[in-house]
Amino acid sequence: MDNLGLNERQKKGVALCKQTGQLNNREYRSLHGITDRTALRDLNDLIRKGVLRRIGETGHQTHYVIELPTRHEPDMKES
């Protein structure tokens, strides 16, 4: 994950998300003592980089989970 250029806040947030299974904006802000705007910038950057996926659009129900890489299965064709 180091090759994605994550800042220290993002690395710590991703670690917490892995540990708890999900993360919301309030938890991310509280973890770092940052503003809502800074948290949104960091979280949106993690989404753009394919690290997190947002569940929900807006409001208190919105949270983030680790984005699992798509696994490509080989084609199974009968002979």
C-alpha cells in the first residue's frame, strides 16, 4: 500500500478500518483531530485510489469499507 502515496492519517485510518470492518467520517475525524473537510478529502482520495468503498450516499448511515480487489477466475470451458 506504500506505493499508493497514502499519508500517515490515511494509513492509520485504513488500519482501523481493517481492524473494525468499517469506518465512518466521525471516527476518522476523531482518530486524527481534523476537520470534516479534511476527513472528506482523505476519504475521497482513498476511494479514488481503490483502497476504500463508500456505503451510502450522505448522512449518518454512510460508512467506508476496505475495497476488495476483483479476483479474475480463469474461464472454465468444457472440452
